[in-house]
Amino acid sequence: MTQPNSANGTGGDEARPGVEDRYLVVRNDEEQYSIWRADRELPAGWHREGHEGDRQECLDHIDAVWTDMRPLSLRRRLAGADV
């Protein structure tokens, strides 16, 4: 699966001098978050979460909203085991 630029800053494109890059916060079907350059087409399986800004603003937003790092499928499986 193609992964967007990870929230920890690995991967990505070379900086273009004089251009402020805009990023989107994206989320996949497992409710995992990442950032993606706003001027690029999203890879399959990733969707706009709704937040857009510079790189640090997007990373800060992810820190605030992604409080449970477990994939959705695991959370659902564990919730079913508790029933």
C-alpha cells in the first residue's frame, strides 16, 4: 500500500525554495492519520480528514486528534472480545 508522508516526518519531497508547502491531514479506513501535500493526488485508500495547513500545523492537529494508535480493525476485534 502506498503510504503518505508519515506524521514523524520521514519520506516526502524535496523542498522548493520560496514556496510555502500546504498539507492535508489524511486518514485511511483503519483510522490511521498522516499528512499529504495538498497539491498532490491522494493515494488509494486515503481520504481528506478536513484539516489543511502548513506541515507543523497538520502534525499538531494529528497529535491532538489521534489519541488511540491502534488500527480500527483491532479496536473492533478487542471490543467484541469484551462483550
